[in-house]
Amino acid sequence: MTLMSDAFPRTHEFAGVPAVFAAVRAADRYSVKVIIPPDRDPGTYRINARCGGGSFATAAKVAVIAAA
């Protein structure tokens, strides 16, 4: 599973968008830990997903807030 979001670090990219990868487990479950870069602007970012060559609608959203 490829998860893509402008909130993610640019360690990996897919189609020019920062991406992380997660293995799909039983019952179509997946998870991945991502550390959002400290200089990422606060806001709401979409997380899109691809698996097996197909794209999904927005998989999730993440809210980035300023550090306290």
C-alpha cells in the first residue's frame, strides 16, 4: 500500500508527492508510523492511497498543528 500526502516527509515520493509504504495484513488492515517534519505548515492534509495499481478516494485526513 502506498500512502501519499503533502504532510509526509520527502524521504520517498510517488508521482512527485511524499509517500510512505505499508504492508497490507489480514482483513485488509495496514498501518505505518510517520513523523511529520517540524517545519510542515499547520493545516489539514489529505492522505491518498494506492494498492495493486488502483487508487482510492481520500483515505484519511491529518491535521498538523503548530508545536507548543
